[in-house]
Amino acid sequence: MKDIEKEFKPSSWSIDNKTAIYALVVLLTILGLVSYNNLPKENFPDIAQSKVYVQTQYIGQSPQNIEILVTRQIEKRLKSLKGLKKVTSDSRDNISIITAEFNGNVKIEDAKDDVKEAVDKAKPDLPQNDNNLKEPTVSDINVADLPILYVNISGNYDLKKLKEYADNLKDAIESMKEISKVDMVGALKPEIQINVDLNKMGAAQISYTDITNAIGYENIITSAGGLKVDGMRRSLDIRQDFKTADEVAAMVIRNPTGKAVYLRDIAEVKDAFHEQESYARLKTNKDTEFKNVITLNVSKRTGENLIGASDKIFELIKEKKANEFPKGLDVTVTGDQSDKTRTTVDDLVNTIIIGFVLVTIILMFFMGTTNALFVALSVPLSCFIAFLVMPAIGFTLNMIVLFSFLLALGIVVDDAIVVIENTHRIFDNGKVPIQKAAKMAAGEVFLPVLSGTMTTLAPFVPLAFWNSLIGKFMFFLPITLIITLLASLVVAYIINPVFAVDFMKPHVKGEHDHPKFDKSVKRAMIGFGIVAVIAYLVNFGMGNFVVFAAVLYLLNHFVFVKWIDAFQNKAWPKIQTGYANLLEKAVKVPGWVLVGTIGLFIFSIFFTVVRSPKVEFFPQADPNFAFVYITLPKGTDQAYTNEVTKILEKKVAAAVEPDKDVVSSIISNVTVSVTDPQDEDQGNYPNKGKIAVAFVKFGERKGKDTKIIMQNIRKAVVGIVPGAKITVDQESGGPPTQKDISIEIAGDNLDTLVRTANNLKKYIEKQNIGGIEELSADVQDDKPQIVFDINRERANREGISSAQISQALATTLYGWKAADFRNTTEDDYEINVRAREEQRYDLDAIRNLKITYRDMATGGAVRQVPISAFSDVRYANTFSNIKHKQQIRVITLGSNVLKTGGYNANDVNAQIATAMKNFKTPAGVTLRMGGGQEDQTEAAVFLLSALGVSFMLILIILMMQFNSVGKTFIIISEILFSIIGVLLGVSIFGMTISVLMTGVGIVALAGVVVRNGILLVEFTDLLMSQGQNLHDAVVEAGRTRMTPVILTATAAILGLIPLAVGFNIDFAGLFTHFQPHIHFGGDNVAFWGPLSWTMIFGLGFATLITLILVPCLYILHYRLKQRLFGKKKEVTKAELAV
């Protein structure tokens, strides 16, 4: 018996120093609560994508020119960077956008530095001395850059006045330390406009260059040095910047002949607005019509508290409306992500509380109320320790972290259960002194508990090294679990033994048969009363909670203890006896038990194949937003796009009218904020619009399905505008992913690629594959274009270069920034020169634009030559843009898969892939499936490798503990056979398999299921070392360890069930307003449901494996060992008989 009496010194020390431990508990509680309160709270973690973007503007250039002059020059410098995964690019009118994607293990700061260095090396290869070419910018994107809310300003004011109010609010919001940037949409951009009359300019023999140079020379603020006057040195400043538009108009411009010409004589000069480039409109539940708004898109800084930032903005708006803004100004906040974050955090916290209550209840029935409570306390204490660590490692409180705590809920009690249950068994109702029992219990199970905890942690280790965007999101799961489970080990061996020593008392048979309202109960009620009075003075909800706790105390004293005694003394012994009888029968035929289990495993695979459950990459919740994306043909201006958007927004409003009680707002945007909010492409597109329908919170939807509402929106808008591509989709429910369907067509010849894309699109459409929303190519060849064919020889004879012609045309159409207008508080107020509006849109006027210059070949005489003298004009179509992937031209056919109608992205892609086998591609063209399928394949490969690494880590830990290959594989087999429960559960209940979440669940399951097997095998070894024979040791170990095995498995399962079914109670509302808002479902259950059910099904079946199969495998292993290595003298006849 000497081995049983060994102690674990830290536990013994804590028992001998109880006062210090209680002080530690109080300190942990206070600091943990403070840390929790101070942790930044957000919906998703702030993640920097492993992508660096290089944007280069080149005004007046076509996509083909951008590709040749800019994109290729930078790409060839980027391709050799270390850690580079791939380079993609998009060459459009006036701009090149290159994306360098790096491996996940490359720090984004290092990647940006490398890209900047590569871009610097490429600069000499770019066109030189061209003012139209802007400096390349290098940037990255963080999830935190997405707007946290939208502030909409409207009222019966002109746009200039509205912008003043918007600027006021924008500056105030940007001054907050929590805010990184505020973008303005729907506002007019002020400028000093110099609208030149081309005819008058030609008659005066003045060029654009004369005008811009004159403005630049006059609009100056400079210092001319210092001057000593009367013994004092004074600086000499020249301040000749323009104060008004009239000053600009009165400026004298001299033409090449020396004749003075006032600017106002050849141009209209006015303080006005640039033509409106973006539009925004809003309709809330209070509005009958859409109203024009200026929208502020507010983004927070990385690591800042989203809820705190939102609260500050609301307080600021309230203050501005009360003290500064007129009553007629309406300021409305939409898309507030803090609502989503509060709901997510509150729901998950409430779910954790529900799980905690369920775990505590099951513990009460097995261990009694007192033991159950101090085992259950291991949950908050472990969490408090984790809360203290999280700020040090830069973690925020987001949905990933909170789910990690929920997943840990049923696992962190495992260590405490084993320690306390073992203490209770050795204590044996007072037969062994409690201090000795607690020390012996901790020492007896320390190694198996430590080993079990390490094997539980092992599968989460490879998950922490997932080097992808999705892996960065999931990174918070393994790290939080590892910290919390390590904390639970400390709580189980340092704190729980102290609780056991002070609170574990011997029970007298029948003591709860006739409970009385004795002195102890009266003292407890007086204590509850005093605490309740104090609590009511602090907070009404806290007082109600204390009263509720008092009621629970009375129920436990007069009711629950009877039920618990009946369960412990009658029901549970019968269950144990039944299990022991079943185990007796099983160990007599261990081989058949193994064969039956293998047969069930094969059957589960076959059954799953037959049932063919749906497979998806990432789980999708009910829409919180429905987005209508509008794309008109390339070349469409923003004004026409705005008119089309107006038509569609009325259709959307009519479609949601029957369900307007669940719609909080509808926002329309044109040009700006018209792409997917999580898309890396957040450019400005005059031919695009977006209508965003925001729904109320899930708990306020009164049972209405927002998927059906989104389907009604789709029916109302799709196909009603000829030539427009209109798609309807919901927000992305997790990390940014690519389109559901993405077919990449790669090659060198653009004409061939476009033709192949069009043919493939028609071919797929003929296959009538259901679920494809709208297949479209991201590169078109029908962008309208006017081509000026310059006769270089004729132009050069006139002494005119192509650069002069290009600059003259660009200034006429786009304008030329002559200088900054500084007499304003505006950040970006330019003095712009360009042709009058009616001449900008007159092709004849542009063709006859005169190039004015001094001809040095004729002695410097002024000459004027119209562009038509050396050019021909023709109409043509060109490419909308040119895309590269790894320096190869590529066109992508993409589409979303309809979420309604039972369609599944994997099924649809499989049908497309099958159909494409019969599609003939031209020489030099390749086809491949990319997009979401590429992400899914990458995730599946990693999860399989992570599962393999988990196996190896668990194998090493078990080998170190048992020093036995056979026993290691007995326990490892639990992982394999637990998959039976997952496959049968998913197939029987018709659930969808999520490649990501189900895969993570299986990896996590690998560590959880083995810890009970470790307890069983280790205790069997212990009993045999004490002299018991094989049969008795196996049966006794099973019977003895049945309680902790059932308890730990049930606790883990009960902790996950509330989230798996979406059961939620608002405890704050319950105690403060008596409104619990009970509901089922929500975003959290959609997101985490697949992982939760995987754990529940797998762990449930693994419990049966532990209790039945593991003892049988132990016997088979022992027999095999005896046959291989002899030692028959140690085998009794009884052992050979079993």
C-alpha cells in the first residue's frame, strides 16, 4: 500500500498553508474580474492579413498601358521575395493594384518592409518625369480596418452646409484615441475650379502649362531669409497665397508673345464642388422615403475596445446634437458592430453560465452539493487566471476566446473531479482523516491527471501553428484553451485540496431524511438577508440574485438533498452494478468486443457514405445583413448608376415592407463602399452600387427567417434592369474567404482568354446546374473607348511630342492640380484647371484642341497646331482590366452559391468540375478551380496534418507515462473509435459537415477522449501492482473509475449542449427586469454548432469505448504479451479462463 500513500508536495504544502491559499483565491477573483472588465471586447479578433498591397496611380492610362508600364515592372521585383506565397495584380484605368501574399509565418511588418524595398528598386523602371504618375503606396489590411459603425448626417440643408457638420463630427471622432480613421461617403469635394474656354485660350495663344505655372508662381508662402533691423534680427516672409476665387481670377497670365491676359478672360473661376463622385441614402423604420445623407465610415484602432469606442461616439453625437447642431439636423447611426459584439459576448457569457449550472447540477448528484460547488469553482478560478494572462499576450475578448472558455467549461472540471472524487473515496466517510485523505488523493492521481491534461492539450498545439488567415482567426482557440487547462491543473492541485479539507464532512445515513429549519439554516437566512439589503443598495439586479441564491439554498436543504441521497444510495449503485455485470460479460469475450467495435466503425463509414450528409467549408448563420450588389457595364458614370440604384432601392423597400418590423435600416451607396465589406478590394467604382438591408438582432425577430426575406429581395431586384448584373448575398460570418465558385482561366493572349471565359460561361449555363447565382467574368472586353491614333512622324515634324499631347488631353478631361488652396480648414482643397464642361464632352472640341508652344526651330515663334492635324479618332472596345496571378494573365469566372433551396457549394463545384472535363480549351489556356475550393482544400490538408501531429504528441506522452507500446495503443484506439459517434450522429440527424469547424472538433476531440482511458489503464496497473489478478483488476478499475469517467464526459457534454442547440437565457435581464428573453438559435449556434456536436457525439461514444472496450483491450494486450514474452508463472488459471 506504500504506493497509494505517496503525496504531491505542492498539494501538501497548500493544505498546510490554507490561509495563504484563501488569500490567493480572493486576490485571483478580484484581479480576474478587473482584468475581464478591462479587456477590449469585439466580435472577431483583429487580424492582419498576410497580404501587402502596392497601388500606383497613373492618370490617363488604359489597363493595357498600366500593365506594361507599371504592373509588370513592379511584379518582376516582387517575385523573388522571401516567404512570398503568390503575387496577383489588377491593372485598371489609371491605377495598378498588386497584392503580394506571404506565408502565414511571415510577420506583416517585415513583409511590408521587403515590399517597399522591392518597389524602390522598381522605380527606375517606371516612366520618368511624368506628373501623371503618382508615387506607389504600400499598405496592408487589418480586420480592424473594417468600419465599426456608420454615422449618417442628413437634414434640410445644402450639401455644403451638411459637409460642414459632417467635417465637424468627423474631426471630433478622429480625435478619439480608439479611432484609426473616418472615411466620408456622399459628400461633395470643394475645389477652386478653373474651367477654361478652349477657344479663348487658343485665341490668346496660352497653353495649360502657362496657366498652371502662373498659379504655382503666385500661390506661395515662403521665407526669404533674415534681416537685421534696429539691432533685432527678423525673418522675412512672403505670403502671396490666394485667399479667394476672385483673387485667382484676377491673376495676370502672359502668353508667349508677352501680351498680358487676365485668367478671368479665358476661364470661369469659381469656388465650387467637384462633380459628385459618390452617393449615399438612408431609410430607417421611422422614414417613409429614402433621404440623402453624408455617411462617416468609422474604423477603430487595433486592440482598442470596440464597445467602448462605440459608446464614446454615441455620447459625442448626443453632446453635439444638444449643444452645437441645429434641431433640423438628423444624425443616425447604422451598422453598429457594438450591437453585434454585445449580443455575441452576452450570448456566449449566458451560454457559459447555463453550461456552468448544468455541470454543477450533475456534479451535485454524483458528489453532493458541497463537493460539487468547490469542484465547480475551478471553472471561474481557471478563467480568472486566464484573464490575467490575456492582456500580456495581446488577446481581446472576442467570440473565439469566449467559445474557448465554453469548450473548456466541461474540461477544466475534469482535474478537480478526479482529485475531489478520489479524496472522497479515500476519505471513506471519515475513516481516513481528511487532511491525510486529501494529500494521498492528490499524490495518487497526479501523474495520470497530468498526463491526461497534457494529452488534452496536445491536439491544440498544432492548431496554434496554422499559418493562414483562417488559422490566425482560430489561433485564439488553442492558446486560450491551453492557458485555461494549465490553470485548471493549478486550481485542482493547489486550491481544491484546501476546499476539500475544510468542507468535506462525513455523512450520517438518513441525515437528510427529515431536514429541519435549524440554527444553521436560520443563520444562513440572516446572512443572505444582510447581503441582500447591501446588494439592493448597490444594484437591483444584484439584490434579486442574492434572493435567488437564498431560495436555491432552501430548495437544496429541504428538497435537493433528498433527491441526491436517493441517487447516490439507490440509483447510482444499481447503475454501477449493472455496468459491472455488463463488463463481466464483455471481458469474457474481449476479442468479440473488439471485432464488434471494428465492425461498427466500418458500418459508420458505410452509413455516412449512403446518407451523404452535406459538406460545407464554413458554417453560415441567418443573415444579419442582406446586400444587393449592382454592377453596370464598364464606362457607366456614377450619375446613371445612381439613378439605377434609386430604382432598385425602392424595389428592396417594397420587398421588405411586410417584414419591416425586423428591418432596422436600408442604406444605398454608389461608387464608394460598393464591394463586400470583407473583400480586400475596397476601390471606387462609378459603375457599381450597393444596397444594404440591416436586420434587427436575432432575439427580436419574432421567429421570422431573414433567409426568406433575403430571397424575397432577390426575387424583387434580379433581372429588372437590362444590362445590369445584380446579385444578393449576406454578410460573411467569419474570416474573409473567396467566392463559392471560382474558375481560373490562365494564358498569355487576352483575346483568347476572354473568348474562352465567355464560351465556358455559356457551356456551364447549358448544364443547368442548380444553385449558381450568376456566373460572371472579372475581366471584360466591351469597355467603350475612344482611341486617338497619333501620326508620330507628322507630330514630330511640328515639334510636338506624344507626352505634350497626352498631358493636354488629360488636363482637358481629368483636370490638372495647379496648387493647393490654403485659406480653408479643409484637408484637401485644390485649385484645378480643366476645360469647360460642355467642351469636355464635345469630341470635336477635343480634337480641335490647339497645342500651343514656342518653335525654337523658327527663332522661338509661337505656334498653335490642333490635335486633329496629326491624329485620327476611332471608336473601339477594350479590356475593362487585366489581371495576373503569378505574373500570368488570368480571368476568373465567379459566382456565389444560393443559400436558399438546399444548395451546397461543394456539390455545385463538384458538378461544375465534372462538366468541365468535357469542355475543350484552346492551346495555351489552362483551367483550374480556385476561390473557396482552394481555401477549403488548404484547410483540410492542414487539419489532417494537425490530426497526425496530435497523434504523435499523444503517443509520446503516453509512452513516457506507461513505457508500454501496447497500453499506449489501447488508449490511442479511443481516438479512432470515437469517430464512430461523430459519423453516426451527423448522419442520423442529417447535419451538415463543416470542413473547418467539424475538422477542428475532431482534432480537439483527439485529446479529450483519451484522458479517461489513461485513468482506467493507470488504475488497473495500480491494482495489479497490489497483487490483484487480471480479471479482478480490470473489473474493479472499471467500477471504481466509472464515476469520474461518467462525470468528466457528462460535464464536457453538458457544457457544450446549450451552444449546440442555441439555448440562451438573458441572466442580466432576468435579475434586473424579470425578462429572461429565452430563445433558441442565433449566430453563435450556427458558427459553433458543428464543432459542438462533433465533440458531443464523439465524446459520448468514446465514454462507452472507455468503459467497455478499453478493459477488453487491456486483457487482449496482457494475453498477447504473455504469449510473446512468456512469464506464464504470473498468469493464473482464472486469468487464462477470461
